[in-house]
Amino acid sequence: MSLFLLSIAFSAIGQVSTDDGYTLQECLDYAIEHNENIIIANLEIEASKAKTGEYLSAGFPQIDATANFNKNFILRRTFMDASNFDPNVPEGTLIELEFGTPYDGDMGISLNQMIFNGSYFVGLKASKTFQELSRKDHIKSKIDVVEAVTKAYYAVLVNQMLLETVTSNYQRLDSLVRETSIMQENGFAELLDLNRTKVEYNNIKTQKLNSERAVEMSKELLKFQMGMPVMYNIETSDKLIDLEFNVEEELKMKYSNQRRIEYSRLETSRQLAELELKNNRSQYLPNIDLVFAWGMNAGVKTFGDLGEFSNNKIWTDYQLAGLSLKLPIFDGLYKAKKVQQNKIKLQQLEYQRQMLENSIQMEVNQMRKTLVMNLEQLKSQEENVGLAESVYNQTKIKYQVGIGTNLEVIDADNSFKQAQSNYLNALYDALIAHVDYQKALGILNTDIPEQ
């Protein structure tokens, strides 16, 4: 049996009355800008950019200035053989010598420039890949928000349609109560008939109040999903009958793992794991740095002499330049164990990839079957609404001309209301199933604005 467009079924009960308000797309645009989860994801992107800049800075020249001034209360003593200075002194005679001055100081500037560090370049690439992962997390957050807002918006529309339906039923029963009351006064209906009708009338009044609360509650949920303050008022402007769903085309689509953000995120995680493995292997390579330093030091007897920076006899300068080489030899197998962990992580990610592929295929198949089933149920319930309405109208006419009973009218009215309720439940289920199927395919609102 060929499937019909979902929008055709929306005409069974009637159109949704609208005021100036938000369309679904306007709600989505608002949510993309104001939803807290998306704002947090935006900040995470900025943090990842800053993290990349932090790592990049390690490759720039590192310049430091140092200065220290000391008061040596007790000078360090060195013991030496006095016979080295005076042959007349017996060998082995020790004397104490003080090296240093009561005050000393040192000032200088040093520069360290990385020449080669294998870990740095791998880590720099990894930081950019991590930035890409943050961007994909941001996309996933937007998809989740689009799903939540869309479902909440549909809930508002369906509840508004339910309220209109209940209001119509309320008006119908109100008329029936008045007609039955007149018939009872004229002796054409029993008091039991009137009381039975009033019971149904009171029930529909309660249902009308519940429907009004349901509309308000669904609007509250919509505002929450959008990130809109609770005190704001929101109205919807879309009509269910005007919503277009290319269900038949989508049901023919073949799924692709590449359209799913979860799969893309897993691929990026695998790239990060590979870079981490490469980084740990690069730890076996030597590190080479260029070192340059210039400074002045001084040693004096009084603290005031340290202030005479222009006196070359007090402050003498020094300079040095060179290369620093660090070659790892043995670290207790630390790096080897890190490499082993990285290899295990890659194996785990491979199994996760296989699981995700199977999960996506299963999810698409299940969501497709659910959507098809809900569409068929919607079509059946749409037909039931028409039949139940026809039965009610015929039963009411029979009662009015005196060949039917009030009980038959009440039963027909209940059947009509139940058919309407079943239809609206089927409609909501079909809408939600359509959103779930789009998300499974990876095509849920592909026109999400980028920030």
C-alpha cells in the first residue's frame, strides 16, 4: 500500500487557529542563539581555540628576566692544605678560606628557542584535531536542540488542535443539553435523558480545562527548550495542515554513516588516539634547544655598593650561547607502556566504530518501521473520525425525530470523542516518529544556521 503525505491527514478535524507568533523555524533560530547547551558548546569551541594557542606558544622564543640580591650572613668556607701556598708549612695543615662577599647580586636575560621537539609538532596537530572535535560537539548540541524544540513545537500544535476539538465538543454538548432540556419540558424526553446528557456536559467541561492546561504546559516546555525566559509569552503561527513532510521521499532514502554526527565524532576521536600514539613514540627522539643568556653579577661588602650599576669593577657582565640536547635513554619503560595503552585505545575505538555502524543501521530500520506503522494508524484513525462523526449525526437525527434514544446519542458522542482523541494521539505519534526517523538518517533540519 502506497503511503500518503503526512500533511494530508491533518485536515480530518480542522485547522488550527493562529495568532501572530513564532513559526517552527523561528523557534529553531531563537534556540540556536539562546539555548544554554548551545551557548556552552560555543564557549567550548572558544576554549579549544585558546588551548591551541596555548600549545602553539611553546614553540615561540621563551624570554625571561631575572634579578636577585642577597645578604650573606655567613659566608661559605672552603678547607685547603696550607702547604700549597707556603712550602714551610707542614703538609696536611688545613686552613679555612671564605669565598664570597657580604652582599652579592645577579641580573640577566635568558632566551630559549626550541629547535627540535617531535612531541611538540604532533601535539600541535592534536590540539587542532581537538578543536575539530569541539566543533562537532557543537553540531551535535544543535541537532539535539533542534530535535527537542521541534518535538515541543509539535506538542503545542497538537494540544491546540485538541483544545479546539474539545471546545467544539463542548459547544455540541451544550447545544444538546439545551435541546434535551426543551424536549424534557415538553414531555418528549425523560429527566434521565437530561441528567445523562448533563453528566457528559460536565465531563467535557473538565476535559476542556485540562486541555487548556496542556496547551500552557506544552508552551512552557517549548520555551524551556528554546532557552526563552519563563516570563515571556509565546504563540505559534504554523498550522499543522500547512506543514510539509516529504515522507515518501525520505522513506526511499538510504542511510549513510557519514551523515550522522556521532560517526563523525568517533572518527575524530580515532584521529586523536592515533596522534597520541604518535606523540608517545616521538618521546624517544632527542630535544634540541637554542640557549642564549646575558647578565651581570656583583659582589660587594656594603649593600649601597650594589646600586652602582655603572661601575664595571662592581658589576661585571657575562654572556653565553649554546645548544641544549636532551636524549632519553631509559625511563623504566614508561613510554613503552603509554604506547601500549594507545594501541589498546585504538582497538577499542575500532570495535566502537563497528558497534556504531550496526546501531545506526538498526536505528534507521526501526525508525522507518515505526514511521510507516504510525502513518498507517493515522490514516485508519482519520477514517474513524469521519465514520464516528457520521454515526453521531445520524443518531442525533433519529433521536430528534423520536425513533432513537438519548443513550444512543450519548454512546455515539463518546465514540466520536474517542475517535478524535485516538486520531490526535496517532497524529502526535506520527510527528514524533518523523522527527526520530530524520535524526536517524542524519537529515534533521539540515538548514541549521552556523554561528
